[in-house]
Amino acid sequence: MKNLFFLVIFVSAIILPESCFAAEDRSFWQKRQKSVTETQTPASTTSESELDPQTIEIPEQYGTVIETHRGTNGRLIVHIQDAHCNYEAQINEANILESLINDYDLNLILKESKLTDRDFKYLRPRLPVEERKEVADELLRDGYITGVNYLDLGSDYPITIQGLEDKELYDNNISALWEIDKFKDAAGEYVIMLIAAGDAIKPKIYNDDLLEVDNKKKDYDNEKMDLLEYYEFLYDKAGEQGIPLYTFPNFQNLIKASEIEKKIDLVKVRDGSASDEEMGLYNEYLEATRDLNINSLFKEEPLLEDVVQDVLATTYDQKRLIRISKALSIMKNLLRIKVVPEEYNYFVDNGEDFDPAFWAGFLKEKSQELGLYLDIPANAYIVSENLPKIKKFYKLASDREKVFLERTGEHMNNERADLAALVAGGFHTPTLTRLLADAGYSYIVVSPKVTTETSEALYRWALKMDWIPELKGGKR
């Protein structure tokens, strides 16, 4: 019976190898989001509407809410970050969806890497639910289906699953990803060697303040320093240099909220035993957190870093090395598909800084001048010749996200739904949440619980394998 059921699935189920596009278990952006959110307390405990994003609860054993936003159009999106090809994450994703179905009457699920509304419901009558769940679990472990498919196949919930993709855009983006895959290892090795050379030269060129900022930034990027500690350091350093901090309002609100939080007892506030003075501080705290825009905060981060470094740099060589180091760091993330929006925007807006000949020429010159004689690789072409391919991939990814927004509205209109789950990789989260907010949607961002690493081999296999015959003809 089970073998027959497997055959039916492989021959007739119309799905994409969707579960494994651009797989990264936890992007730096996701961790950064979670760090900020952990410093915040909901501005209120009551709601005028059941769709208030701050009232949506996710069972902590399945995942964590890492951001909320209240919009204006009366619609709420629960964006679940898809940790692709990770069995634990996919099971937790299914459990999160099930909790939303049971607790909030969710019935519309929107899916990245899926084009149509075809699903597994037509297979439900063929086996009892427990046997279907067993089959679904095996398929999920082997990387053939996702957590959404698992829920659809292994339950009887009357859910509607809609695809968000434009076929041509999706196919082109996948093709562009494989083009990057051909050179990313060699290019990544080249970039890492130049980063090491730059790090060796910095103590000879940077002043003490620049070295301190650079070391703190490395600790922050490598998660040896938490976000709040780094932001407080950066904010204080800016203040010491007379940089006008009012131009960074979200930094101000974050630091203010952090300082106030140290002075109040939130337990007393919640149980009503706080003094008038404590309640006054709590109200200031709420005001600061209400005025804290996380997306804007993350845009301010690189701007403040740049201003601080620019003020501290006193020589031409210091300024050039700062530019090169930043470009190399961004290029490393671009190649790993782990770039955050601010970094990508810098890449687009500062093309002159992403010239490998500029990087290598400066580092080689300074290495010899300082008597270091570092090994500067000569294969700059591995990056320069492939820059158009990198730009193409990210441009296509951006275009897909705009389609996600457009089709989210269409599907919610068609289903007359005010609540929907949107399942997409964390790579898309920064731009997607900005687009949702700009369009008036309320949203919450949920990260499924993940304690195990994704198999890189499974990821590559699942994405490359043309395992459904219908796909060859373009049917999905």
C-alpha cells in the first residue's frame, strides 16, 4: 500500500523542489532581528482586534516571534521563515501552522517557490490520516516535500495553499543561483585571503580608535558581542566624537529603552504594585519602544558605522583601507547568499569600491611598503568577471519579492481572508517585511526552532534533481 502511495505521489503530485532554495539555517539578519526584539516589551496587553500582531502567540517549543508590526489595512501576515531542507525546522513549521489553524482560524497559506494552488488534498481519501502522516514524514526526511506539504498530506485541515511565484522569474533566479555556485568557492577563497591581508595591515595603518571600532565590529559579526552591547559602544563612540546623534533616532530610542529598562521592575508593573515613579519610567519605556522602528534601525547601523569610522580616519590610507574592508566583507556575504539589505544596497550604490584590482593593488602596495610581503593572490578575475552574475541573481530575487507582495494581495482578496501565513526563506525577510509594511499590512515574523544543521548535500541534491516528470514540460 505504501509503495503504491509513493508511486502516486511521485507521478502525479505537482510540486516544486521548493524546499531548498537559497538555504541558510540562520542568517545574521535573523539573529540580529531576534536580539533587538528580545529587548522589547509589547506596548499594550489589550487589543481592539483579534488580528493585532502583538496578540498572536506561537508555542515556544515550535518557534519564536522575532518581529511584529501593526499596519493599517486590517490584514495580518504571519511570515514563517523557511529553514530549507532541515527536517526539525520543517516539522516545527508544520506545528506552527497547525497552532495558527486551531487558535486563529488560519486557512490560507502562501508559499515561496510554489506557482499554483495544486496540493495533496486529492490524495487524502486514499489512506487514513495516520498512514498519510507516516508517508509524509518519510518524504519530509528525504527532502522531497516541505513542512507545508507535510501538513497538507498528513492532516485533514481544510486549508488553501497558494503559490506566490512567477514561473519565469523563479526559473531565472534558480539558474542565476547555479551560475554563482560555479565560482563561489574559488571567489570566496580569494576574498578571504584579501580580508586576511587587510587584517594584517590594519595594525600598521589604523590608529587606536579605528582598531577598537574594527575589533568590536568583528566581535559583533562573529557573535562574540551581542547586538545591544555593540550598539551602545557605537553610540557612545559617536557621542565622544561630537557626531549629531539626533540623526539616528532609532539608535536613540533603543539606547533610551535599554537604560530605562535597567531602572524598572517589569514584574511590579505587570502585577500593579509599581510606584508612580516606576510607572512614569515605564511609560517612557513604552514610548521609546513604540517609536523604535526595527527596519529603520538596521538601516541606521551601517550609516553610523561609516560616520564614526570616517570621523576617526585621519589619513588617506586609513580611509581607503576602510572602504576596501567593507567591500570585501560584503562580497563574502554576497557569495554566501547571506547579505543583508543594507549591504546589498551599498553594493549597488558604490560599484567603484567593488573593483578587485583596486583591492589587490592597494593591499599589495602597502604590504611591500610596510615590509610585510603578504601573499596577495593574482586571480582577481574570479570576482571581476562574475560581478554581472552576482548582480543578476540579487536583482531577480528582489523582483520575486515584489511579486510575492502582489500575489499575497490577490490571494487574500480571492479567499476573502484577513489572515494568511506566508512561508518564505529568511533571506527574503528584510525586503519582504518592508514591502508589507509599506503596503499597510500588519505582520509577525516567526523563526521555527532549529537546533540541528542542514545537510548541505541534501540541499544541493534536492535543488538540482529534476525529479518530477511534469517539470520538464514546465507544468507545476
